[in-house]
Amino acid sequence: MLVMKKYFLPPLLAIAAAPVFAADSKRMEHVLVTMPIHKKEAQTALPVTVLDGEELKRQAAATIGETLNNSPGLSSASFGPAVGQPVIRGQQGPRVQVLQNGLPALDVSTNSADHAVSVEPILADSIEILRGPATMLYGGGAIGGVINVVDGRIPAKAIDGVNGVAELRSGSVDDGRSGVFRVDAGDGRWMLHIDGLYRDWSEPDIPGFAINPRNVDDIEENTEGSIGNASGRTRRVTVGSSYHFDDGYWGLSYTELSNQYGIPSGVHHHEEDHDHDHDEHEHEEHEEEGVSIVIDQTRWDMAGDLHFDGLIDIMRWRMSYSDYQHQEVESSGEVGTTFNKEAWAGRLELTHKPWGSWHGVWGLQWLNADFSALGEEAFVPENTTRSIGLFWLEDYHANKWSIEAGMRVDIERLEIAHAISDDQEETSYSASLAGIYDVNEIWSLSLALSESQRAPNAEERFSNIGNDEDHYVVHGATGAIEVGDADLTNEKSRNADFIIRADFAAVTAKLTLFHNQFTDYIYLDNSGTQIDETDVLQYRQQDAVFEGVEYELNYRYTPQGAAHSYQLSVFGDRINAEFDDGEDVPRLPPAHDGLSIAWDWRSWQADISYIRAQAQNKAGLNESSTAGYNRIDASVSHRFQFAGTECSISLKGRNLGDEEIRSSSSFIRDYAPEAGRNIELAIGFQF
């Protein structure tokens, strides 16, 4: 009974309170770009979260993980201020697909926890998050969920004229400065898009010590009040164009990204020769404190839509080419490891006209990626991934019922260079069935069932394969020797999501219960052995269960005839996960409960939010627990006219209580906490 109260009481109270707040205002609902049939949030049984408009502007941060960190079921696996990989219901890395306008980011962020995701949330029009059954639409790599960043680099809508925005930001916690601009112009046929970003930051301030002395015994050097070697700089520029005609459009864009950031002091580990004398060892330790990562990526994107009058209603196609390089540089300037990834990705969707009450889409998706890692951390051999996926999705509407059904098959081939192992080819199958029942005009119930499969990736299969024990390569991000298993089989997941929605005139509420049963879940297991005092981690498989609850309640009130309005939001989540042997799954996010209040009055806006995160005492085998924390964020902004231009000025405060926050989802929670109190000033212009 106590467990039930702790797990379900907050969300049930929030949903039960919905009728009390009913009034007369409603937010315009977002149309989902990630869904091929372009549904609104309430029209799909899939668990969906959308950030757009003013909400996205308030939440947008330097990383995708930090941007989504306050949403139910979502958190960030930070690796210093430059890296915030997203976590969905405790899943991260290769199980979460980050898309850019519907296609993969084509970086190496899933290769290691210290690699940044190449998408930029601050330039996004919207961010859509699909959980659970999204594997059916985007393949086995999305077994945990999909995050699609939509940024309009190829203009999909025609305009006649010129629109532009620009913004400058400055933050106190790291002396950070950023500037961003975007211009869209057109004559009704030809469209032009240009955007650019510049961001730099120094070592962020924190309360207390960077390295946690309670959990780290071998501290050589610690920093107090800041995170050492965590400064960086990002530059990005994009040029895109599209041509619109009566039956559709086609377009092309080009992006250059340059990103440089430091790995927090004490984190990055190297393989050491223990026969070196003391002076050489001290020199190596000194070099470890100055490791930085330099990323350069060029990317071409192509896209188009065609409308027809026959059986096929819309043909939508997307294609991307990326040339990505990532270097890990020592403090001496010497390049330790160079990662290269050259990749093509594409997607074709054919939406058919309604057949009675049925409406659906057929699709094809493909990927060809060449990967290499050369240098002292080259523990994964050169490889080529080739994959192709076919999917089909249908929905049916009748009276109060809506039904969604879909199937997908993926064929993936992993080719390894230098004959280290035989090439691997796996066929994965996915299927989903979901339904929505409208109880009345206010309440609706939905149930989504799916079965998904994910093929093991190159890191899981071939890390250190081909090396003997005397030549194992240490993975610097984890400080351990990771050993793959070429005999790993497909990971399988059976998912169930049950959602209760309430939509009053001014109140929306949603409660989601989920249960994910994994067969042959792939994970890194501490073998209990060491080589030269370095832990050996082995990729293994074991059944696992993930289950939890997410809730949110939003109430908006506008007094009749008044120029102001208020919005109250209550939200939170709980997640629990165990392996079949009874051990807890590591790096799970803690339970969260949040409350936010927003206020609008003419040209003024303000909001304040409070989040309570519980202690994470189910840290997993050989992992350290994390303490609970209270986080308070607030902002105030004002819009005004200057010289015929719409301007805005805003002041934001993050972590106003200057709490020590160590994220349980992070590999380096005991070496680099989240940033302390930050006051950010932003000035924007729109024309």
C-alpha cells in the first residue's frame, strides 16, 4: 500500500483535480510532423510530447538533453555542459533515435557517452518526442523512442516576403555568450533560408567540489566552485532553398557545424604503460586534465512533397549526406583518436487516399554509414552499416473509436574491416496495435501494444574484438576495458502504454502507464576482473522489465474581458527497472514532481517552476546513489517596438537555489555535477 501511494498518488491527484479547474480557454494543438499521417497529439494513441512556440523558447538550451529535461519521462545524460544526450524512460544511447527533420543526426553520439549530439534545439521550430511504439515508424534503433528536431532548413511552406529573427544571450554561470539568427525569404515560388549560430562558454560555476569525495577514492586533483576543463565553442551555419509548384515542392540545404569542448577534469582515462617511470606517469596525468573534443560536420539535406489525384495522395521523400569528423585532442595539441563517419540516409513515404474509414502510409527507409576510429582509443574496428526498412501504418476512425495498426521489417548488415570477424546480417520485425476510445467530449482512453526488435550495433558486438588481453584498449569515457560479443542476438521488447486524457475547455490532463518487457536486453556487465587495475566490462544479454507512470495537468485561466491570463502546470514521472536476476538497471533517472506557473499580461510574460527530484537509491550494480534535489527556474520577458522592429528582452534564472545536482543518468555524476545558479539575459529582434 505504501508503494502504491508513492508510485501513483501524485499523478492520480493531479488527474482527479482536472474538473475543478474547468474554464473557457484552450491552446491551439500542434500538428505532428513526425507522424506520416500528420495527426494532432490527441488523435494518436502513441505517447507523444511536443515542445514548440513560447514553451520551446523558454526551455531551449545548449543541448537536446537539457532542453527536454523538465518533461515527464525525459531526462539528460550529461557529460559536462557540452554533452546532454537525451534519456527516454531510462533508455539512452542506441535505443533513442535523434532525428533532424525526420532523418538521423548521422553523428557518433551513440558511440560513447562523451560525444555530443549534433542537433541544435535553439534553432528548432518544434521538437517532437514519440515513446515506445515509435520503433514501428523509425526502426529498431528507436526501441526506446524518437526525438525529431524540426528546424525548417528546407522551407516546406511558401511565403511572399522576408521574415527574420535574431537573438543574443549572455549567461552568468559560465560567462557564456551566444548569438543566433534566421532569415526566410520568398516570392511565392522560390524560397531561401539562412541561419547561423555562435556560442562560447567557460568553465561553469558549481556549488562545492566537482569530484564527489564520498564516492571517488583516488582523487589526484579536484576543483572547487567550478568544473575544470569544461569550456567550449560552437559554430553552425545553414543555407537552404526550395521551389514550390502547384503539386508540391522540392528543396536542398547545406550545413556546416564546428564544435569544440573540453572533457571535465578527472574524467577521461587513458591506457597506461605501468612500466613508465614516475615522471612520465605524472606527465600523462597532467595531459588527461586537458582532453578536448573537436567536431566538424558538413551535411546536405534534400526533401520534397508531391500531391496526386489517384490512389496515392502524397509522396514525401527525404535524403541526407553527412561527412563527420571528431578528434580527441590532448593538452599538448596531439590528436589522440580520430573518428570519421560518412553516411547516406533516406526515407520515402507514400500516403494513400482514404479507403472508407481507413487512412494510411507505406514507407521505405535506408542507411549506409562508414565508420572508423584511428588512434589510442580505437577499440571499435572500422565498419560499414547498411540497413533498409519497410513499414506500413493504417488508422481507422468510426464513431468514438480510432484504431492504429502497423508493421515493419528491417534488414541490417554490419561489415567489419580487416576480417576480424564475419559480417553480421540481422532481420528485425516490429508490429503495433493501438486504439483510442472517446468516452465523451472530455475523456478518452487509449491503449498501445507493440513488439519491437533491435539489432546489436558495432560497439556491442566488436569492442576490443581482435585484440588480445595485453593490447586491450581502455575506453576513456568510462575508464574501463569494454569487450564486445559477436554472438549477441536481437534485443526484443514488448511494450504496453495505457493513457487517460481529459480535455476540458481550459484544462488538459494526461496520465500514462507503461510496461516494457525486454528479452535479451544488451548491457555492459562488470565481469569482476581487472587488467592492470582497470575494470573489464563485458557486453552481455539478460531479460529486463521497465515500468512506470507519467502525468501532467495544465490549467489556463483568462478572466473575461481581461488582458492577462494564467497557466498552472503539474507534472511528474516514476520509473523502475530490474534485470531478470533481480539487480537494478543502472543510470535510471529519479522520480520527479514539478509545478510551474506562467503569467501573460499584454506584452509581458513571466513564469516560475519548481521540480523536486527524489534520491536515486536503486543505482544498479557497482553504481553510486545520488541525492535528491530541489530546482527552481524562473523567467520574465517583455516585447516592444523599436524603429519599426518587434523586439524582446528576457531575463531567465536556472537552478536559482544553487543546488548541487548530480544526475543519476550521467556516467560522470561523481566527477561533474550540473551547473549552479545561472542568470541569463537575452535580447531578440523579429522582422
